Amino acid sequence: MDQHDPPSHADGQIAEPGARLRVRPLVSADLPDLIRIDRESYTPELRESEAAFLSKLVLFRAGALGCFDGDQMCGYAFALPWKAGTLIGVAQVLDALPADPDVMYVHDMVAAPACRRRGVASTLLGEIARVAEALHLSRFELVAVQGSEPFWRQAGFQAVETFEYVPGVAATKMEMTV
Ligand SMILES: CC(C)(COP(=O)(O)OP(=O)(O)OC[C@H]1O[C@@H](n2cnc3c(N)ncnc32)[C@H](O)[C@@H]1OP(=O)(O)O)[C@@H](O)C(=O)NCCC(=O)NCCS
């Protein structure tokens, strides 16, 4: 277990608010579903690679979470203990976690198109919040893309600035302290 891994709360848990939704840490066998949902959900400039997914899964499995309805993956999220003000790029392959993290960085949050507005992302964010709390991280940062700001705002995040995340793709840096 990595020094940053908190005890997992996710295995086998029925998570609220989506009553039928179950959250568990991702495994490498989930990669085909991750790639499929990523391709269904992001414009080409914002798509991850298998190597990028795997690097985050290996570095911090407690923050690599899938949301399932039965056997069907409905969404996933990747969050890592990170350094405030330091962005993670699209499809960036990570090789280490910071030694002294001070934020929980939510790098990816996706609900499959057929599963939206059912609480999938809210359920995943609730689990990320539990992981952050176990690590005593009270600050969250992320880059909102594709018009997702309303989701993040209703969850408590505030916009910090807009910028170009990748060429031609507008994004909003957002943060929250709990
Ligand atoms: C953004 C996204 C993750 C939200 O996932 P979701 O599972 O549908 O979100 P939830 O069901 O938990 O939504 C909770 C609340 O957030 C708000 N919300 C969610 N999606 C919204 C949207 N498209 N427009 C406005 N408000 C939205 C609503 O208040 C919603 O509550 P309600 O359904 O009772 O009105 C999803 O639309 C998605 O995967 N988009 C494509 C990938 C992407 O761009 N991800 C963002 C990366 S930063």
C-alpha cells in the first residue's frame, strides 16, 4: 500500500445518493470500459490514454474509482493528493505523487452519457471527499471543461479563472475548501 493510500471505504459499498449505484476502486481490467466512456464523453483534444489512466490507477488506487449499476460501469473518477496550484495535463502520464500534498486534485470525472443526471458524479465525488478526509486534505482543485461548471458549483466549488487548457479548449480552474 502506498503511503498516501487511506483505508478503502469503497469496496462493496452501496453509495448515496444514487441508491442502486456502487463505487469501487478501479482495476486494470476496467480499462476497456474507461476508454469507451472516455471516447463517448470527451472531445478528441480532451481524451486520456491507456498509459495515463494506468499511471493514476497504480499511483493512487484509492482515488481511482468506478461507479457501477450491477455490472455496468456508469462513470469513473480519478483524484490524487497533489500540490496546490499545479495542473495535471490531459493524458499526462504521472510517475510519482508529491511528497507533501496539500490538495485533493480531481483530474477526471465522467458519467457515461446514458447514466447522466442520476447522481453518478455526485456519488463519486462523495467517495473522493471521504478519501480526502482520511488524508486530512480539506482543499480540492480541478479544471472544469465542456460546460461542467454547473455540476461543480452545485457541489460547492468556486471558479478561480478561465484559461486555455489545451489549444482551443476553454476551461475553468475551480477550487473548494471544506
Ligand atoms: C459533468 C458530469 C460529470 C455530471 O455527471 P452526472 O452524473 O450527470 O451529475 P449528477 O447526476 O451527480 O448531477 C448532480 C447535479 O449537478 C448539476 N448538473 C449536473 N449536470 C449538469 C448539467 N449538464 N447542466 C447543469 N447542471 C448539471 C445538477 O444540479 C444535478 O442535480 P439534478 O440532476 O438533480 O438537477 C457529466 O455531465 C459528464 O460526464 N460530462 C462529460 C464529461 C465531462 O465533461 N466531465 C467534466 C470534467 S471537468
